[in-house]
Amino acid sequence: MSNEFNGSYGVLVTPFTRNGESVDFQALHNLLDWQISCGSPGIIMMGTTGEFLTLSDDERSAVIESTVTHIAGRINVLVGTMNAYTPNAVRYSKQAQDLGANGLMVLPPYYYTPTEDEIYNYYKAICEATSIPIMIYNNPFTSNIDMSALFVAKLAKSFEQIRYIKEASMDVARVSDVIDASEGVVKVFAGERVVESFLLGATGYVNPYANYIPEASTAICNLLAAGQIDDARTLSKYINEIDHIIAEGHPTYGHQCYSKALAALRGYPVGDVRPPLTTFAGLGEEGVRRINLIEPLIDALNAELDKIF
């Protein structure tokens, strides 16, 4: 495994045509080109923001193949391959590898609240079927499982593909806990509080912001890697404020619905969300009000970028 992942990896939306009828591949390519032009080192498809649960198997394979083909090795492509049924997760993981993905992002089996032994065997099955790097995803709010630092270290010791984690437990101290427990083998990607996470040893950032502010989401990691902490904090304050405005709304449509609306605002229309998520039009005046609050923050954020660079 020669790939090394670090920096900002945007969890990209899946663009849809009108009323979510099908995948809009031209919009997808435009969004991918935007990531590349902003210097992003990689992207993640089929994450939560990508509405992976709403895609058919045929759509999954088409999106992965189209993404890998269009990227053509210019940046890394990771694919979310989690599933509540282990054979499906194995099948999706092998498919992503066969289609040319550089790595996988894998949440534990969701819904069931499995034991550590069950989670271990789930990752074991995936690792036995694949050879590309795996970023495990610790998000207790969607999986009902909070993987401890010691358990993460056990997985990394057992399986050589497991060398990364997206840590989204809301416990920022977990960053250093994972690094210490794994003796530095597991590289941590922040799922939130990026500045604090980097100061504790994180080397990457998995985020939805690349869908509408890829310039800033890329720059903040570059600044942190260069030791420009104050500049990174300045950018982070704007991102946190944007996030707060989104989070005040209904949590299930935040980073799907608003990411798509804000991408369109930036000149990259990607359609709307699929049911059961609430469409932007369905938000009515609430959605318009929040977008109107966010737009000047994006302008101010980009102005700060111009000052820094």
C-alpha cells in the first residue's frame, strides 16, 4: 500500500437530476474539477453527505466508476463501503477496489449496536477481501457504536489495511488517545474541531465543507501543516459559524440539503436530496433565511483567504 492520506478530504454530495430521478454525472464531474482546482488531496464518495443509503447498487457502481475515471489519478478517491450486513459491506468494498478506488471509508455495522467481536469480524471480512487502505469511521451518532482507542489499536494491529480513522465522537481528546494506543500506526482524520484535533496530532480532516467552500477546507489543513495556527483559527471561526447556522435546523438534512444548496450558490448546481430527507424547497422561508445568513460568511471567508495567500 503506497498511498499516504492527509489533509482535507471532502465527503462529496451525489448530484441528482430533477426530483432526484437519477445521478447527474456532468454535475459530478464539475464538482470534482472544482476540488482539484482548489488543491484538494482527495475526496470521499458514498459518505453520509453523499446519501449513500438512497443509491441503488447500479448507481453506486456507476458513480464510483465515473469518479475514478474522471479523476484519472489526479487526487485520491476514497469510497464509503459500510453496510449493516457484512456480506454487502464486503461486496461494496471489493467493488470499490476493483473500480480503482485508492481507499475505503468504513463505518461499523449500523442499527444493530454490535459487540466488539462482531465489529472485529466485520472488519476482518472486509480486510480479507481487499488490499487497499481502510479509514475506519467512528461516529457513534449514526452507528450507535463508539469504538474505543484501545479497540481501534487492536484493529490496526490485526489488519495492515487499517491505518486511518475518521474520529467523530465529539471527544477531541480521542485524537491523541488513538495515536497513543496504536503507537502512531493509526493516522487520525478529524471529524470536527479541526484546529484542536491537529494540535493533538491529527493529520487530516474529513468534512462536508468542500462541497461549497473547498478553497477554505483545503487551505485550513495546509495552514495547520505549515504551523500557521492563527491563520487556521481565523478560517475555522467562519466555518464554525456556518456550521452553527446549519445545525440549528433539523439535523437530518443539514449537511445533505444545505451542502447542495450552497454548492449551487457557488455556481455548482448538484440538484436536491432524495426522500426521506427534506428538500431545500421544502424548508421554505427557513432555508432561504439560513442561506442568506451563510452567503456573507462565505464571502468574508474567501476574503480572509485572499489576505492570507
